[in-house]
Amino acid sequence: MTSFVSRAASGEHSDPAKSNWTAALRTRLGRTVPAGQLLPDRQPAYVSSWIYVFGVLTLAALLVVLASGAVLALGGATWWHTSSTGHFVNSLHLWSVELFFAFMVIHLWGKFFMAAWRGRRALTWMTGVVAFLGSIGTAFTGFLSQSNFDSQWIGSQAKDGLNAVGIGAWFNVLDPGQMLMWHIALLPAAVGVLVVLHIVLVRRHGVVPPIDADAPHDGPSHDDPRSES
């Protein structure tokens, strides 16, 4: 039997991209995000503006939402009603969601007025918008999962509208078990995938420059070393 060393010496499987799926995936990721751009240590000078801060603030708030939500899931659906610790974690979850939406709206409007789809960034813009819409649905199912009179009121007020558009048969807002599973499983997974894709696209194309930026082109910022500080 030919050994691995002899096969390597003879040049067999010399193309790493075709040797196995891990090498192919590594090669594909290397083409998706240029080397040095996944976790860059430098950014263009215009990123020092406050409008560029709200994207990372949104991401930080999302991490707190996920962490506090995981703790709530460990405690159970009624834990925050019977435990002072659970009530604190539930409040932390609520207010991190409030900050998440505040930061996201500012980030979204800021990028809208900056025309952030410029420079082949249309997909980056679209993933951000769809993630925002998915976050609204996630927050809505969260309010329906409070297991109190507030959630009952919200569900009873929402059911007629959802039935009117024809989705009440499979999205039953009066079913707390279904809404809880949407809130802790399906919608967070969808939003998480969109956020990861959004970040990868930002790293691939670079942050969008201001409209009046004095740049030789409107492509990825990492292609223009003069713009970095």
C-alpha cells in the first residue's frame, strides 16, 4: 500500500482545493473575505465618525439579548414570575432588546442617508434590512411569550389582523407554546444567520465611505491604502 508520504512526494492531490471538502471550504472562505479583512486592525479615517459606531453597538446589544435569553430558557417559561433573579434577567433581556432596536434603527437610517448600497454593497444593505424585519417578528413573539395578561391582550388584538392576511392558520398567536418556540428557536436562528452574513459582507466589501469622501473609487475600502489611518 502506498503510504501518505510517498503520495505526497509524488505530487498526488497537489491541488488542495480538490482534495477534500474542508480544503475546498477554506479556499472558498479565503475568496469570500480577503486576507486580513476578517478581523482588521486598521480602518479608514472616516470610520471615526459616530454614525459608524451604531453598527457595533447593535451587535453588542444582540449578544446581550442572546445571553440573557439563554439564561431565561434555562429557568423556564415561568421562572421570571416567581424568582427575583429571574425577574432581573427578564428585565435585562427586555432592556437589551430596547437598546438593540434603538441602535439598529439609527444604524439603518444612517446607512440609508449614506446610500450604503454603493460600491457593490446592495446585498449588504438587503441583508441588514431583512435582519431588521426578522428582529421585529422575534420581538413580537417575545411579547406573546410573557405568559401574563399583557401577552394575552397582545395576542387577542393581533389574531384578527393575522387571520385577515391568511397566516393565522399556521401562525397562531393565541398558542403560547408555538409562539415560544418561534421566539427561542426559529426566528433567532434566522436573524443570527442574516447577521453573520451581513458581517461577512461588510468585511468583504469594507465599510461604506461618506458620499462626499475624496476617494478615487467607490469600491472596498481595503483596496485603497491611502484611506487608512
